[in-house]
Amino acid sequence: NKVISAGNFLNSQPVWERDEDAPCCKRCKKKFKTILRNRHHCRCCGYVFCGRCTSHRMSLPDFGYYDVVRVCKVCYNSGEDG
């Protein structure tokens, strides 16, 4: 399992984007207009994505997530670098 250090970011948990402020996925831009496309927050950056765009999992112990949690591709790839 992958682990990421908050040192790669700002050393504090992100403020989650509000569901109401996210009419579409941050990455693929598909709209959240059906029950089949749910909103999911990346536990690392706090933005809202669809399930397909948050398919990666990793632990974020600096944020208090010791088990693997949902993260977006950008944050997952940042974890590979650090």
C-alpha cells in the first residue's frame, strides 16, 4: 500500500470542497446528474471527483488516515514522487 506524507502538501488536512459547489467531476468534467455518478472527495486535496477519477487508494497518516482511503490520480501520483 502507498503512503503519502503531508510534507508534499501543506502539512494540514485540506478543506473539502462543498458538494453544492461541484456540479461536475474536477478531473473528467462529467456532471453529477444521475444516481449512478456519485460525488467523492479526494482525502488528500479535498476536491470532488467521480468514482472513476478517485479509484486510487493510499494511506495518509499525516492527515490521520492510517488505512487506505480514496484519492484522486494527481494526489496518488504525487505520492509516488515523495
